[in-house]
Amino acid sequence: MNAPRPVDAFAARPVFTVAAVLAAVLTALSGRYGYHRDELYFMVAGQKLAWGYVDQPPLTPLLARLSTEVFGNTPMGLRVVSTLASAATVIVIALLAREFGSGRAGQTVAAVCAAVSGFLPGVGHLVSTATYDLLAWMLIALFAVKLLRTNDTRWWLALGLTAGIALQNKYLIVLPIAALLLALLLVGPRHVLRSWWLPAGVAIAGLIALPNLIWQFQHDWPQLTVAGGISEDDGTENRIMFIPLQILQLSPLLLPVWVAGFRRLWKLQWSRAIALAYPLLCVAVLAAGGKSYYALPLLYVFIAAGAEPALAWITRHRSLAAAALVFTTATSLVFTLPVLPASAVNFVIPVNKEQGEQIGWPELAASVAEAWNQIPADQRATATLFAGNYGEAGALRRFGPQHGLPTAYSSHMSFADWEQPTDAQTGPVLLVELSRSLNFEQFFTDCRQLATITNQVPNDENGAALVLCAAPTAPWSTLWPRLRRYY
């Protein structure tokens, strides 16, 4: 079948306006609440740059460091690059709509739907691997659509280049590419797979990703251990909530748009593989017990494809469309962005727990400092501050110095590789634990709880225990491998 007609002109002014409005909203709200636990971790990782970490490749920590170096070590400064990436994602989704035959109005509809959806502004507000992963998925989708629409297989090079950079952010990008290749084998057009540009693109991706792959190989593939822990701990819940969460995370009122986009892509021979890639991807993620958002980005491709049918409906039902836009925008703002007072976040945590993970870290550091000061002054030189997870450790690295706290150690994720207490630290150990457990306390003597963290929201650290132990049961060099936690 012949490729579709040439595309219309790009609706630059309205699309860039939508992207700018989104960027302005994200910027205005970026200083509210505080750092997310993952951001605290990324900032420490960014100060310890390497070709890899136990749970991720190096790109997100690198961008976190660049953003704070240029714009300041504040939540607002940290999130500038994420804001720009999210604005760029809106533009790419509009370009996808253009490839699917949308004119200026349809491209604008695609941009607006993306900007008011829940997931895109939600990940755009924070520094996360998902933020940059979403942009990479959309670029790869754009190049794949261009390849199929024009039959110009040189687009494999652009696809490979983007995939290689994305692999330095998250290995998840392998799944949609594999799903697309399988879909092409099943429903065609298969001739695009018989081009020498395909292995050239694969070679480019592999070359860019090689330093991180070498790092993972040299460290016994710890990222596979982390992924296995995620599946083992959360796999059943992830499978049960897979489809409902995708609908909620994107916004229920956008369901007709992406369903229309899927149907539209399936009807065209040249784009059928793109439609099929989504259910194939869902099967793979469900089998692995992955999270719902692992497959969600492809729904933005369907939104781009559904923009033209949505425009036709909007033209006939302007009042309903306006009401739907207001409702979708309002719910996305409330549930994904920090618009509510911190004291009211309890309302949204059942839907989006990441809101609560941005609240209470300075207060946690202050409480830890009060507990630390209960250690006799003559014992503090050999005492150790130990945090049970990377969020707590990151918070104590960020806010602890202003309270006179020493370096906080943790055996969680890559913190275990960065520093560990010396064997000369034979004195008291102050533990920060989500709840009292032998997982840690069995390695120390005479443990007693000094205080309980009280947060204004029911996040993970609310109710955490501050436990003071007399001493480690063995030298830290002996204990450290046994203390290590990957997930």
C-alpha cells in the first residue's frame, strides 16, 4: 500500500504556546513542597558520576547535577531540565499528530491533550528516569512513524541514535522497540526490516549504550537484581492495577481519544504495526510484573493519532469539549502537581503517593539531629549515622550539615557502593528505620527507640523509628555485605 499523502505544515505557534504554558505552570509550581525521595538520591548520584549505578544508567543523575550546577541546588533549580523535557515532549506529540495527517487544529488538539493529561505533567514536575524516558519514547515513535509513512529506511539511524541515548537513562526502552519489531514481522510492512540501515541503527544504539553495559557486566548485572526485586515485591499488585492505573494516570476523559487513535492506526496498513506494538508491550510488561507506566507512553502515540477524530467531535460538541477540558485540567493539576496545601495532600496520596514523598524531609533531618545530640559528645567521633533507604540517606546528605550531622551512610541501592563506615567507628549507631526490624537491628547491640518521625502526611517516613544502638556486633567491613539492600 502506498504511503499517505504528504503532511501538512507544522502548527508551530499554537503548539509552542501550549508547550510554553505547560512549562510556565511547571515552573511556577516547582518550588512547592520539596524534593522527592528519588531526587535526593539522584543529586547524590550526580556528585558521584559513573557509567552506571546498581539501579539505573547514568543519564538522569548527570542531568540532575547539570541542572543544580546551573540553576541552583533547590527544588526549582533541580527541575528546570525536566520542565524543558516535558515541554519538548508536547511538541513531539504534536509532530506525531502531523505525521498521522492532522492539520494545524488537530496538532493543537494533540498538544493540549498531552499537556492536560495526568502522566506527562506529573513526571515533568519531578526529576525522574520516567521524565526523560517519555521524551525518548515519543522521539522514537516519531522516527518510526516517519520511516513507515515515507518508506525511507534511513530513519533507522535516527531511531538508533535516540535509542542509544535512552539506554543511558533506562533499559525499558528496549521493550517498545522489540514490540515494534515483532509487530512489523507479524503485520508488516516487512520490507523496512530488510534494509542495511536497520543494523546500522542497532550498531549506533549499541555503541552509545556500551559503556553502561560494560559497567553492568563488571558489577554482575545489579540492575537485573533490582528489577527482580520489583517484580517479586510488587508484581501481583502491578498486574491487577495495570489497566486501571493507565486510564487514571493518563486521565479517564482521554480514553475515547486514544481508543480512536488505536482504531485509526489499525485500519491503515502502513501504521498497523504501531497499533499492535501496544498490546504486545502490555503482555511483556504484565509477564514481568512491571509497573503500569512502563507501557503507558505508547498511549500518547494513540492520542496523537486520535487528535483528528477528536477534533471532529469537538467541532460538533463545543460545550461538552470545553467542560471535559476544564475537568481534565483540574483533576490533573490536583492529583499530579503540588497545588493543594501540604496539609491537604492526604486527599491525593491514595491516587498519587509521589505527592507525599515530597513532604517532610527537612523535618526528618531536624528530628534525626535531635536524636543524634542525645549521644554523649565524647562518643560521637566513633558513632555512625545509618539510614535504612536512599530517600532518608539523601535527605540527611542534603539537610544534615545545617544541623551539624555527620555523613549519613546507607546500604540501600548505590549508597552501599559510595561509602561505608570505617572499622574505627566502633561507637553508637543511630538507625533511621521505616519500622523497627531485625533486618538491621540484628547487627547491633542494645538497641532502643529514641523517637518516632511524625509527618503531616501519611508518606513512607511517617512513623519511622529513630533507634540508638550501643555498637555494631562486628567490624563494619564484615557487616556491610550482609546489610546491603537492592530493593
